[in-house]
Amino acid sequence: MERLASFSNDPFDKPPCRGCSSYLTEPYVKCAECGPPPFLLCLQCFTRGFEYKKHQSDHTYEIMTSDFPVLDPNWTAQEEMALLEAVMDCGFGNWQDVANQMCTKSKEECEKHYMKHFINNPLFASTLLNLKQAEEAQHNENSHSFPP
């Protein structure tokens, strides 16, 4: 089963089904043979065998979903993305607003998860340190000292 980054919570931010033009909700189907652009169908059109131009109902397909854990077994990928989006929208530290936007987690769960996985995560800390060191090295290479 293929997994894909989810769309935002806004139903109008989702692409339409090529069969019925309704906005897609997960899970949905992506034709593995058609595209680009991707040929996406809702489950109802897929089960009816919808065909259009070169797309045939016997094409191979992928089921698209983000309903799986990434960093924590109690958080889906969709919730991870919603948390990051909510922190960007509401601002770091505004955990009640973040939780209100998320709708699926409490203020405490949002703060604890964000701090554990995105702030105090040694993997991210070392990555940020490496990026900073690379940036400093590049700056030093580009700096020229001239004799007095």
C-alpha cells in the first residue's frame, strides 16, 4: 500500500476525483500507469471501474493514505503534518490553539509530542548542527583576508 502525504484539513485544498469531481478523502486510489499529472479516483469511482481516455480499469493502482505511524505509534502521519501546520499557524508555545486546530490531540499531548520529536530529538539536533557547521565552513571559504 502506497502512503502519501495528506492534504490539509481544508476540503477545498484536496484534488478532485477524476471520475465524479468530488474532493478526495483518504484512502483514495492513484493509477500507477497514468500521469503525470496523477490520475486519482475516490473509492466509489474505483469500485465502479471508472475509465477515461487512456485510463483503463485494469491498470495497476496504489492505495493512498497517511493513516500510519511515523515517529510515535499513537500519532498518524496525518496528525504529525497537522501538528507542524498548527504550530506554524498558531506559533510555538500556543499549545491550546494548536490543540484546537488539531482537533484530535490535547494541549498537553501536542506540546509533549512536539518537544520530544522536533525540539529535543538528537537526530534533528545533530542535523541542525551539521547544517550550521557546513554553512560556517562555506562562509570561511568565501571570506578572504587581505594583508594590512
